[in-house]
Amino acid sequence: MSPQIKELNEQELSKFEWLNLQKEMDEVLPQETKWDKLIRKCKNNPVVPIGAVATTVALSYGLWCFRTGQVKMSQKMMRTRVGAQAVTILALVFGYVYGLERK
């Protein structure tokens, strides 16, 4: 192996030291996938996904009622949607504050 090739390989490896650091860090603390992170967050604060689903259902049903001409039910669903959004936002805020206090 010529000295130029060996030097070039060392130079190339020095550019990628962060890869070695990443491997070392993964051994100590494995990275979690996006799916694992979503599940962990839902377990920590289950009101947020419930509120998000409730908001989506109320919005969808309200729009369907509006389209079919059921004006009173559409208005009721839009008010329900606002309430569900408020609960979701409050859950986010309380979860954040609780997380700050835990640390």
C-alpha cells in the first residue's frame, strides 16, 4: 500500500469521525424511531391524541352536516370542535409544564 493511499484513507476517515461517534452513542443510548417516539409521547400524555381524534371527528361530521343541509347540527359540531381543540391545547400545555417540573 503506497503512503499516498494510506494518507488519503486517514484523511477520508477523519472527515467521517462523526460516524464513529454516532456508533458509539448508539451503543450507549440507542436511537428511537419516529414510531417509537410517537408511542412514547402518546403514553406520556394520552389526552392529546384523544383530543386530536375528537377534533377531527367533530370537524368531519360538522362539514358533512353542513354539506347535507343540517345547519343546526353543523353549528353544534363546529362548537364541539372548538371545545375539543381547547381540551387538546390545555393538555399540551399541562403536559409541557408537568414535563418541566419532572426534570
